[in-house]
Amino acid sequence: MNTVAFAVCFAAWTMNGVLVTFLVDQGVFQWSDTQVGWLIGLPILTGSIMRLPLGLLTDRFGGRWVFAALMLASAVPLYTLSLAGSYRTFALSSLGFGLTGASFAVGVAYTSLFFSRERQGTALGLFGIGNAGAALTTLIAPTLLIRLTAGGADLERWRMLPRLYAAALVVTAVAFALVTQSRRSMAALPLSRRLAPLSRPRVWRFGLYYFLVFGGFVGLSQWLMPYYVNVYGMTVTMAGLMASSFSLPSSLVRALGGWLSDRYGARRVMYVVLSLCAIGCALLSVPRMDVQSPGRGVMARRAGVVTAIEPGAIVVGADRYPLQPIPSHWLARRDEGTLVLPSKAFWQEPAVKSGDRVTKRQLLARGVTHIYFQANVAIFSALLLLVGFTMGLGMGAVFKHIPDYFPGEVGVVGGIVGVIGGVGGFVCPILFGALLQHTGLWTTCWMFFAALAVACLAWMHIVIQRMSHDTRIEA
């Protein structure tokens, strides 16, 4: 039930990514790109910052009633969204139903109470499969909008989509309250005791890991659609399908990450995850390119008059200067098939014409070096799948750490780690846009993730090395 409820909440949490895009494309609302970006990001922001207080409430009152109340409370702004006629109303409603994103902290704290420490990695990984709600929205919501609006003939019926999501939350909340059990922890501890783990460096290190694996997952789930459209010229429909092919497997392997953490240890799994993330993102960082640069030219050995320009040579007086011709079929061949590595060609082009008088060491022919990197879409998508796979494993491994180190404080620690990860999902698309605008390179998002993965790996390794020599150092 935790997994089902989390999937429904996560689907609602990411609904604006589809709905807002549809409304703007159909001309229902005339919003700027900046306004669209904020409407997509506002639910992510609310869901992120509310994870800590909802985690505390779960520790205090138990997940059964907190989870049910959260879904019922979120259904209200989802319904008011269907009544929105202005940007302000839409934004306020989006802030309200963003509360669904805080369901993660509730579910982690509640799920962990039912399983022994040896099984919590697997259990929390299975619960985390609810992330697939994002992929379900990406796949199903566009079709629902088309059918509800009769293919765009009755655009006002878009308002049925948030009502359907609100109804799904209400039904799930009632079912959840009826079939789950009441269980809670730390009910007698004061707030100061429950917040005490926030002073531990370990909590913030786990948060940085989660910023990478979960924040990166959420950010890329939104960023990949424009990425495929702009870099590979795909249609919006195909780009959405490719984005779903990243987010759905990433969600499903989260359970595998928890199981591997139970079997081999979360620390070992994180070593693999961070290493593969760094390598995969470094490979993705090489941009698609078609670069022409000056190369080695040909200079006159002595002064004279150019008497002939031949296909493969320049004649100056009695001297004949051979030229490197353009490789045959270079431009045609470079686009054929799948090119894994960058390819290069070199040739020389005349810089003088027949009858010109040249001096000694004057340039007779310019060198041209042409570098082409196809960044084949199939290879790109395969590497992307690897990165998404490792992020999914990492999400399971990070939350295996929490009940191991903080068995009685899973709610608050899971809450703060979830906050950091959720903020990553809000910040990453904004950061990617700024990097793209500043550099003009779409691959700067991969450069950022590669650097972040290396930083996480270095921090973890340094702490573990220090701990092995000094048991007073917190791991």
C-alpha cells in the first residue's frame, strides 16, 4: 500500500510537466518560458521542503494517518487547479498539490517500521518503485488530455485531468486508511531530540548523495524532452517516449539497489554507483560537434609567380607544391551508420590564384582540419540508460544507510535527505538552463553530474579512510 500510494502521489507531483506544456502549446494560456518553468517547478519545491516536517509528523503520529491525511489535503488544491483561470491561481494550486512530493518521507519512515534491519534495504527499495509514477504520468497524461479534449476540439475539458488525479488521491487515501495498520516510533521524544541528527555530518553527506541520484533523476526526467528535441531533432512525442524510457527503468531498479545493499552492504553499492555515474556522465559530456579548424598549410620556398592551380598541386615558377586533397566521400561517409568515436579529416585548399606574385614563405594553401562527432542517438541513449540504472540503484542504497545508522530516527533523517534530493530536482533544470545559456552546450548538464559524482566519491572515500584509522571519526 505504501508503494501504491507513493506511485499515485508521485504521478500527481509531476503532472504539471505534461499539463502546462499542453496548455501553452494549445494556446489556452499565454505564458512565457519563465512562467512555464516556475509552474513546473513549484510542486517540486513544495514537495521537497515539506519532507522534513512530514517525516517528523510520521515519527510522532504514525504513517497510516499522516499518509492518508496528506493525500486528502493534496486533493483539494488539485481540484482548485481545475478551476484556475489565471497564472496566480494556477501557481497557488501548484504549490498546494506539491505536498504530494512529501509522501516519500512519510512512506520511508512508515515502511521501515515493519521490517528488520537486514531486510530494510530491500523493503525501502520496493517502496521506492513508486517513483515510476513520474513515468506513468509522462506516458498516460498526454493521451488522457487528447481524449478529454476530443483532440483539441474542446480545450476547456483539460480541467478534467486534475480532477481525475484528485479523485485518484481520495480513493487511494480511503483505501490506505482502511487496510493499513497504525504504527509509530519516537512518540515520547521532544522535538529537540528528534531534530538532533541534523547536526551530524553523515546526514548531510547522505543528502549530497541523494541530491545526485534522486535530484538528478527528477531533473533529467524534465530536462530530457527538450534535450532530445534540440540535440537530435526528435518530435515532442518521440522525445517524451525516450524520456520515459529513462525514468521508468530508473524507478524499477531502485528495489534492486536496496536488495544489493542488504546483501553486499550499502557502502559497496555506493562505490559502484558513484564510479559508474562519474564515468557515464563524463562520456556523455562530449558534445555533438562538427568543427572545422585551421591545419598545416603550404608556404612558398622562394618568390615567384603562380603559373598553375592544379587539382592536387600549386605551381610557382619551376616549383611544384603538392596539396593534400579532401578525402573522397568524407562528407557523405561521416553520416552513414553508427560512428562510435570522433572522426577526423585533413586537406589543403589554395589560398592564391593563378597569376599571383608571391614572396618567400607566403601562404600558398590553407590547411583544413575537420573533426566530426556524431554522438549517435543509440549510443547516447544506451549511456543514458546506464546512468539512469545507476541512479536507481543509488536511490535504494542511500536509504539503506538511514535505518542502519539512525534506526529510531528514520522519519527525520529520511525527511532531510529527501528535502536535499527534492531540492535537487527543483534546482537542476534551472541550473541546466543557466549553463546552457552561458556556454551554448547542451552537454553541460552531464559535466555537472560528472563533477558532482566525483565530489561525492571523494568525500565518501576520505571519510571511510579516516574512519579506518580513527574510530572516533564518523562515517
